[in-house]
Amino acid sequence: MLLAAWLTASGCSPAPHTNLVDWVHNGFKVGPNYCPPAAPVSSGWIDAGDGRVHVDPAQDCAWWTVFNDSTLNSLVETAYRQNLDLRAAGARILQSRAQRNIAVGNLFPQTQTAQANYVHAQISQNLGLPIPSPFNVWADGFNLSWEIDFWGQYRRSVEAAEADLNSTTESYGDTLVMLLSEVATNYVQLRTYEQRLTFARQNVEIQKRTLSLAEARWRTGRSTELDVRQARTSLSQTEALIPPLVAGRRQANNQLCTLLGMPVSDLAAGMVSAPIPSAASDVAVGAPADLVRRRPDVRRAEQQVAAQSARIGVAESDLYPQLAINGFVGFIGNDFRELFESKSYTGLFFPSLTWKILNYGRITNNIKQQDAKLDEAVDQYQQSVLTAGREVEDALVGFLQAQQQAAQLENAVRDAQRSVELVTLQFEAGVTDFNRVFQTQTTLVNLQDQLATTRGNIALNLIQLYKALGGGWLCFCDSQGMPGPPGVQASFGPPGLETPAPAASAASTSAPPPSQASSSSLAPAPSQPMQNTPAPSLPVPSLPEPPKSAPAPSNQ
């Protein structure tokens, strides 16, 4: 009745987004309740008919273990414990949690102060006031001011802060997905450079022997200087491939050091020699709709929509009167010796009503601004869903076609190797000139380099596929407070943000935790199960345990 009287007396209609029925239905809060936006996902993958593509749920909790490379497992575990970007993302969670708690605190009296005051006044006697001059006033007590959350302004603020916390937590998961893929990518690139170097150096040795043969034939008059010049050109051309490969290998090593949170050093020198990582030719990718709940960047975008939806209610609450209760309880007196006597007791209670009726233009425009921001957040969410689908398709077709390319190149390399052997014998016997030797050796060098690059691309595309699927963070989600898909339990938690693993239940995950799958002689960090203590090489303070109360984002 009071609300109706206010609206009638002012001639003001209800807010453009909320009427009285909505206000009651929304739990006595103005503004819209959050409604999950539509997710534009495909009905199936383009390559779903390929026998190597399975639509079973993706088994990507510890996807890097599919390469069966102990050095890679150790690098992933070390990066998880020491990476500084990941620690910074964890610190941002603590900031968002504190901000959420501040918003919750506004539901209670916003001002709560204990105070003690003393006033000495000398009043002019010419004023004719019945006040003694001079006089003293002593006062102590408690002051309270509470703006009642009648329209749900503070509750909407809590909703927005809660969604912001969830968004920050999902950002941690996205940072983790990026970290895992970057570590694996740079490791594969390092191994690819090593294989390309091996091929190049082998061809240098072959061409050195061919050059010696050409020089010997020239000295005996059985060949011309042209053959020697061509042999030297071929050798120099192949040797020129080595410096950029050495530089690329070093740069991949340097990037790995940064990802591991350590100064640059020669990691590769301490690594056990190994080929380019390889995995099975088939992969399970699940359904396109799974990306909405699997990828933390998509989940983060949805939480940003939820936060912005709540901010509309905060803006709308300014259209209505604000009711506050103010009070004081304490002792006031002129003489400090009598201050705490019962007759000095004082209690004040004064409710207040404020209404920004002259600011309606600014308030309504602020609501329009918040509405436009909501539209922007929805568009960004839907764009993130589209991008996620494209990234999976790009990585999947790259993974499948790189396998086809590698199979053809392997055949070509075998034929080229045999051709070099035959043409070298023919040149030595004087059956053919060096021009044919030059051509076949150049072809072999190029084919072997392409083969090594393509083998690396198979692994790189598989890594990008698991990244596009949002792989890896599910291993960490439970102990981080990040809600994951049903049936998935975490094996361990993020550095400095860990919670004790539940007894026996954590062992039931479908993929083994990296700390169990890794064993390597890599020097920078020993391979051991991840503990709650940060790596000794980085004196970064541990972060306290996060709560697990953050609700899972709705994807209905």
C-alpha cells in the first residue's frame, strides 16, 4: 500500500523493466532475473564421419599423457607448480572473493561506529541565547546507519559480485588451459627442431662424402670443375639450414623456461634424447554442445552476462525511494564525572526517506547503458561459443590431414633415400654427371625437413585440439572450487590454492594425475607429486584455500 501511494502521489510509473508483480516474483528485487543466453552450437562435427573421430566424451583431463613422454609430463607438472601467470590468476580469485564479501557486508548496517566526542564552546552572550557560556559537551556511544534493501539493490550487487567471482575463477581455468597447451606446444617444437637438425646434419655428412668423391674425380680428370662447384653449393645450402634450426630450438627452450617460472637456462641439455611426441591416430571429441560447459573461457563469458544482468537491477533501484534507519545509543553530558550516570543515557532513532526524483534523466540513461552492456556481454558470449567451435574444427582437420601428409612424405623420403644411394653409385662409376646427384640430394633434404615438420604438426594440431576442447583444467577444478561436468573429480589443485584431497575418492578419475604419470631426469625441477608447498625455487607466498561454494554456471 505504501508503494502504491508513493507511485500515485508522484505520478510516476513503475520502472520500464520491472512492475510490482515482477518485483514480488523476483524475490522483492527490481531488475531482471538472470536468464542464460542461447548458445549457437552445431549439431555435429564436419569430420564426424571419419573413423578416427569419435563422438564419445573427450578424455582430456590429463591429455598430455597420451604422448607417453615422461619429459613432457615433468615439464607440465613443473609449470603447474611454478608458473607466475597462473599464480597471478590465483591472486585475482582472492581479490574477487574479497570484493564479493564486501558486497555481502552491505546487506547489514552500512555504518557502524563507536565514537567519543568532546566539545568546548564559547558562545557570544550578545546573541541572547539561553545557553551558558562557556560550556562543555562530552559524548560517547554507538552510531548506526542502515539503508534497508527494499528494492534489492544490495542483493543484486551480491549477485553481480558472485558472478564476477565465478568469472575470475573461470579465468584461472582458462589460464591453466593456455599454460598446458603452451608447455606442450613449445616442447613439441623443440623436439621438431631437434629432428630437423638431425636430418640436416645427416645430409651434411652425406654431401661431404659426395664432395670428396667429386674432388677426387676432378683431380684424376674423370670429372669437371662444375661437378665440384655443384657439390660445394649443395653442401653449403644444406649447412645454411642448421643455424636457423639451432636458433628455433633455443627459442623454444627459452619460452619453456618462462612458462616454468624460472630464468632462462639450457633445459634441453638436461633432457633425455627423444623423438617428436606422437599419439594414437584417433581422438574422442564429444559433441559441439559440450564446449559450452567444458571451455572455461565460454563459462567465463556466461558469468559476465550474469553479472551484467544483476547490475541492471542495481541501476533500476535508483528509480525508487530509499529507506534508511539511523540511530545513536550512548551517554551525553556537560561534566565528564557525570557522563556515565543513568541520567546521561541518550538514545536517538530517526528513519529517513530519500528519493532522487530530479535525477530521473540520469537514472534512466544509466539503465539504458546497463541494458546495452548486457547486449554486448551476450554478443561476446555467443561469439566465444562460435570461436570455440571453429577452433575445434580447425585443429581437428589439421590433425587428420597432417597424418595423411606424413604418410605420403614417409613414402617419398624412403624413395628419395634410395635414389640418393643409387645416383651416388652411378656418379662414382661415371654413369651419370653430378647434376643428377645434386637434384636427388636436394630433394632428400627438403623431403626429410618436410617430414619432420609434418610429424611435429600432427602433435601440435592434437595439442590445439585438446586446448580447443578446454582440456586439462578438469583435473584441477574440484580443489579450486570450479564446478566441472558431472562425474569428473579433480586429482589435484592449483598452486597455493589447494584443498586436501578426499580420501580414496580422488583416485577414481578416468585419467591419471600428471604427478603419477611423470618421471624424468629433467634438471630444473624434480618430478614428484604436487604438494601444498610452492616450489622452493620460487619464494612466492602460498594463497589461502578458496571456498567451494561458487555455483556452477547455468547452461539450460
